[in-house]
Amino acid sequence: MAAGPFEKKVKAATAAAYVSASGLLGALAAVQDNARLLEWMPDSLAPFVLALVPASITAAAGWKSRHTPRPDLDERRG
């Protein structure tokens, strides 16, 4: 395993996953007595569809974030 600081992409994706999953769970807890939000979806499919929300936000955060410059890797290649 490589030593060194975490890349900005990893930090952004981790934070996005935590915040989006927490937000989704909070929203579901708030509407748990009102199942109309999810009644259109089959019960066996709901967990998989709901998991796409934080995954999509995480992917977008990782894609949008910049790479951390690693000059030490350039030295090894050259």
C-alpha cells in the first residue's frame, strides 16, 4: 500500500458518500409513516434503487474533483 496523503478525489468521494447516505436515511426516516414516496417501487427492488442515490453522488464528486499532484511518481517513472 502506498504511503502518503489521500488524494482530493478520495476525500471528496468519501465526504459525498457520507453526506448523501445520511441525507437519504434522514429523508426516509422523516417519511417512514408516509409510504407513498416509495409505494410505486416493488419492495424487493427498493434497496437497490435507493443505493443508487449515494453512489451517483459519490461518482459525481469523484469525477468532478481534481487529482492531487504527485511529483514523487514522476521521479520514479523518469
